Amino acid sequence: MSSSANGNLLPIVVLISGSGSNLQAIIDQAARGELPVEIRAVISNRPNAVGLERARSAGIPAETLDHKDFGDRETFDHALMARIDAYQPKLVVLAGFMRLLSDAFVAHYAGRLLNIHPSLLPELKGLDTHRRAIEANKTEHGASVHFVTAELDGGPVVLQARVPVLPGDDVQALAARVLQQEHRMYPEAIRWFAQGRLRMTGNLAYLDGKPLTAPVQWKNN
């Protein structure tokens, strides 16, 4: 589905821990020629991650680096960096990668590390965001694509999608509504980066040469 001979494709590595549904959205758009990336590898910290099979089905190298095999985060991150760098990506995409990353890892990929988080950052950083949104009686929830910095879920936010929290919503219903938007918006942010439109300098994100003082709002249509 990809060819390293095509210099117009941005080489990326995708990190996952679970089902890889955002990975699948990226694979599908790349396969249709809508996303100018070459997915050089998918790496998971969990050997049984379903997303690994998604990668293999698409002919993408899929590797496991089990964090349980390492004594501490820094040692794991050092090994992970070596795995990633072997593929020489220009962008590392976190797609449901459920590991806190060390400062050294984040610094190594500064400006070329993207994540998608299921909340309207800076609200609801961390885990279990859908349940927390419901319990806080939020009327609006969503997802954010952001550059990764040393601060947890604290890097510059590039793109956000908003969804309503409906009366009677449970965690599964709200999560499904958010995930539907994630699958559309994450490839878009990656496309901007691949086209040279999106970058991070210092702790600021720039789109088309202008600093993003607020995240771009994704249109749900």
C-alpha cells in the first residue's frame, strides 16, 4: 500500500496499545491516496493489540515491544526510540498508545510527535475522559489532536472536534460518538503535517505559517 520510492510520501511510524481504530482510519486514507504518508511500521507495547493485525493485513511491518520486559520507563523508552529510529520516520503518530512517555523520549521527537486525546483539551486531561465528562454534567465533549510535550496532554492543540453529550448517554455511547470524529480529524491533522502546513516551533503550533492561538475546530459534516 506504500512505496518508499515515492518521495512525496511522509514516512511515519504509528504507536498503538489496543484496537487501532484510529490506525485503521489512517491506513484507509493512505490506501485511497488521500493521505500522503508511508506507514513504515506499527509498534505496540502490548503483544495482543488488535491493531497489530490491522497493520499486518495492510502489509505494514508490525512489531511488539512489551513494556513489561523492562525495569523502568526510561529503559523502555530508549529501546522504543531505537525501534522507531530504525524506520527513519519524519513523524511519530500516537494512536491509542497508553504509556506515559519520558522527557527524553519527548525531547528526541520534539515537533514530530502527534497524539489524539478524547477530550476538549485543556479540559479532562488523563484517563477515563468519557465517564468524567458525563459525571461532570458536561453538555459538550470531544477530541483534540495535539503536539506532544513533556506536560501530560499539555502540548499545543492543533485541531478539535466537538460532540454533544446527550441526555441518557452512557460511556459507550459517548465514546462511540467521539471516536467517529477522531477517525475523521486525525488523518486531517497528519495531512497538514505531511503537506508542510503544520509545524511546532518552541511550544507553539503553526498552521500555514501563522501561530495557532486557538485550535482549529473540525466541522462535523
